[in-house]
Amino acid sequence: MPLRTARAVLSVVPPLELLLLVVLAAGVPLPAPMPVAAEAAAATVLTLELLVARRLFRAGRRGGAGRRAALSATVAHLVPPLVRRRPAGRRPR
């Protein structure tokens, strides 16, 4: 459940942050609490993502995986495959 919540929140907050940036760049005056609330929302999303990642990492470690394997499994679980793909033309080091 926390993973589903984290993904849902992560899909909502960045577009709202982008909208706020566009509005500010257009010179529209905003009420003072709005940027503060937006930053608080961004910090909350980051904290939620870190908590979910920590939970997944610990579950992997308890399952017997090494640190690197648990971290790889956590990233594979959190980051969608299209985002994880390497850009075309780049070779691994």
C-alpha cells in the first residue's frame, strides 16, 4: 500500500510544481502561503519516497540479498522500466 501511495503522490506533485513554476515565470502574483505549501508538499513526497525505498531495501536485506543486490532490487521496484533504460548510443562503463 505505501508503494502505491508513493507512486500516486509522485505522479501528482511534480506537475503541480511545474504549474507553479510557469505561473511564477509569467509574473502572476501568488499569495505568500502558496510557494511555502508547494515546497512542503515536495518535501513530503521526497520523505515518503525515501521511507518506501528504505522499507524495500531492508526487506531485501532481510531476504538474504547483499547491499548491492538489495539496492538494485529497490531501484528496479521503484523506478519504472522506461525511466531506467539507458539512452541509445551510450555504452556502460
